Amino acid sequence: MFYEVAVIGAGPAGLSAAVNARLRGKSVAVVGNNPEENPLWKAPKVDNYLGMPEKTGRELLEEFTVHAERSGTQLIRGKVLNVGTDTERWYLGVGTDVLEAGAVVLAAGVARGRKFEGEERFVGAGVSYCATCDGMLYRGKRAAVLGFTADAEQEAEHLRSIGVDTLFFPRPRQCELQGEHKVESIRVDGAEYAVDGVFILRPTVAPADLIPGLETAGGFVTVNQAMATNLPGLFAAGDCTGLPLQLARAVGQGLVAGQSAAAYWDKIAKSQASESK
């Protein structure tokens, strides 16, 4: 499915970007986790969002979501696991599906928590971030699931259903991946287990891991005043762009990013129309 603008992240920045791209007549899809995984959801009271005092984070996020859906935004619950581009379009891997887009707004928040020891070394050699995508590689083998998302246990059950001997660890505090050329064992909270693979299920993938070539500084995405990144057609907004991690800032940046993404696609579409004449 092709969308003129695709948004990664269904928090305040992403939903703001979606609404403002829709106001400019663009087809828009937002891909995001379940709302209860957003940090705002757990806020007991938000007092510094102008005009809407004493709302809970959950109330605000629910209202933002309804607004986006009423604008005509297509809301897709899921996690973007990889992003690629050619000279004309962007491609977003969502589970086993691929979305195509003319422009993309990255608003997935910040990846909380450090990587585990050995994790980066074994990416592609036993470490995966999607049980649905890579589960069949471990059929008849043993794999560990390190779950930090609301649906992590469901993904572990999926692995069991396709014949994977699955160990499930909800929110482990300490973990070390071990092996020579691939994952051979995992140490979790002091106990060691022999495994063939490890699925690490977090709400957010670090921007630099998600999008090859993306420029970052201090772990945050580098953007200009138009919220444009160093990659043509890719914009960013919200917590992933830096401090302060505040609601009002995220919504404002989302507005700018949504407008910029819409304007970028207008420019590309006009150029393509001229070339076809």
C-alpha cells in the first residue's frame, strides 16, 4: 500500500504530524505501538499543556488518537522494524508487510535502556527484533524472548505454536549474549541458558539502527528548522530529536514535520508529473 506520507510513531508528535499532513490533502498512515506503551499514557496528570490542564496522559493520548482518526489518518498498530529508500520512495517493514511512502516522519520516541552485552555483535547471527518475521528460522530449535512490550508474551506464544522451544523472560534486568560466531547461550539475571537465538522485543528501535545512514548526535536525530534529517524525504519530530522531552514541544515539532513532509511530496509529485509529459 502506498501513502503520500507515512509516520513512524503514534505518540503526540506522530499524531500531530499526521493531522497536519492530512490538512494538506495527503494520504497518511501512522504506524505505532499500542497506546499503553507510550510514556505519556502513564502520566497521572499533565499540567503544562496549554488550554488542557489537569488531564491525565491517557486522556490526552486518547483524544489525540481520535483527532487523527477523524482527520482520515490510517492508524496501523505494529512496529516498524526496518526502513529503506530508493530515489523515489520509502519502504517501511512492518512485521511481514511493507508500506510504501513518498515521505516519512520519524516520531518513534527514544529507545529507553541500554543494549545488552553482546547484542550488537550478534545482530544477524542469532539476534532478532521480530518473532513474526524470523520465527521460522528457529523451528525445532531453542530461542529466548526478552520481552519489554505489552504483546511480547503473545509473540513468545507464536514462536511456540510454530515449533520453537521458547524461553520467555519478561523485562529482565541483566542479560549477556554469549557465543563465538553466533549466539550459543544467554545469561539472564545470573542464570545461563543454551539457546540458538534471541528475540529482543522493545517498544522502540534506536533511530540509527532503524534507518541506515541517518545522522544522529548523542543518540538523538539531527534535524533542521523544517524538521528535515540528512536523508531526503525523511523528517523527524518529538523526543527522538532531543531534549526537553515535553508534550508541547513534541506536538509543535510534529506540526512542522507534517507540513514539511507534505510539501516535500508535493515537490516530488510535481517533478514526476513534469518528467512524464
